[in-house]
Amino acid sequence: MADQQPGHPRRLRTSVKGPLMFSAFWAVVAFVAVVIFASGGSARTPRFDLAFTAAGIAFIVTLVIAAMLSMSYKENAEHLGKGSGVNLSSSPKPSHGFGAATQDPAASPEAPDDQDPRRAP
């Protein structure tokens, strides 16, 4: 919020409009679902009391979760994307040590197992 300028609209991530719309959407979904499923069929009257309760709970819970997630958001530091660190390349590198089964046995300086002079006949 420190980078906001007076007179300019806020970005969606720092605005309150996004979490409110998100919460309102899930409240409507909960309302419709409870009106349909809590009544027990079309022969009975719809349960609007349960539907409003479910919509209020869904609205509050999703609003709290969205607010907590938006408060925990933090931009990465600029130096993190500059290429200082370990394992920067995504190209495959030759393996050394354990798991080096991809090496060509013909290029190996050792003799193959069937011609190993250390083996007793």
C-alpha cells in the first residue's frame, strides 16, 4: 500500500472490491444450494431461513480467508530474479556420483566386468 498514489485507483490485489465480489459469489452459491437441497423437494416450501444463514456464513468465512491471504501477499525482492544463486540453469547437466547410470560404458576407462583382471576365473 505504500506504493499507492493519491487520485489513482488501487490495484485489484490491494483493493477491497476483489475479496467482496469473491465472497458475494460464494454466498450466492451457498444460498442457492441450500434453498434447493434443504427444502427436500418441490412439494415442500423452500427453507429461506437456512439459506440466508448459509449465505451469511459463506460470505463471512470467504471474506476472512481472502483478507488473510491478501494481507500475507508480499512481492519478491528485486535481487532474487537477477541470477545470483545455485541451480540457475534448467538444462540437464551430466550426473556425478550416485545415479550416474547414463554414462556410456564404452567411454569408461575401466575394463568391462567380463574382462576384469581382478576377478578370479
